[in-house]
Amino acid sequence: MRIALITTIVVCASSSTFAQVIQPPRGYRLPTESDFTGDWKDNRATNPMPFHAVGDYNGDGVQDEAWLLPTTSGRGFAVFALIGSRTGSSKVIQLTSAATESWDSYYIETAKPARYGTACGKGYGDYACEHGQPAELNLTRPSIWSCRFASACSLFWWDTRTQSFHQTLISD
């Protein structure tokens, strides 16, 4: 009971802090306590904030954030990266969206720099390989996991050459 109360306070504090600093993009909103249904509720003990991740994703020494935000109407959601800046407001980049999927079936978290086998490299169907995805990723900075609970995951990683995020399928 005590852990659940502390988690609730942290979630609410984090959400209200975000709301004070930056507004969610039009058509999206911050998760609330009532959004903890389905997999979010079932996995809350091990993943108390499935909608928020933090890391220096673009390697500029400034903390960045990732948010999984429900739509303001319906069951859809999108994942956004907020690229921090030393001189101004964060740059908001939409990484992915699902107009009809339920947000509480998905989570995000920060991936540590490491070598990751991809869906293409693991032989999980032809789609990833046919679309030019590598067999392996060697990430040198934190990246963003975007996953469906007990199912598929993708990594969104920053490409310094193109100054943008790329998505690589990791599992199916």
C-alpha cells in the first residue's frame, strides 16, 4: 500500500511537472491515474511509469525525454521525444503513433548503450530485412525502447549524421 501511494505521488508529480514546463502536443494529453488499466496496471510494480523515459538521446550533454501520450479522444497514443536544449525550449519529435491501439498495452523506457540483435538479424520474418534494417545495432548512446507488453519492441536511436531518430525492429 505504501509503495503504491509513493508511486502515485511520483507519477502525479512527474506529470504535473511536465505540464508546467511543456504542453503535450495538440490532440494528446498527459497520462493520469485513471489510465492505469490493462497492462499498465498489471505491470505497475515493475514499471511504475511506462509512459516516461529520460536520457541524453542525441549525445549533446543535455537530458532529453520520451513520452508515451494518450490521445485526447479515443484509445490512440503517440510516442514523442523531447530533445533538450541549453538555450531554449525542447524540440518535440513524434516517433510513432497508433490511432486505434490502446496506450495501456505499450510502454517506453531508455535503452542503455550496447549491441542489440535486431528482428532482421534474428530471422523474425522478412519485413525488417526487406526494408533495409541491419542485423545488429551497436548503440553508443542511450536510445528509446518502444514496446508492446509481452510482444514486439522497437528501438528509436539518434543518427548524428542525419540529426534524426531512426526506428529499428528488435523483436516481433
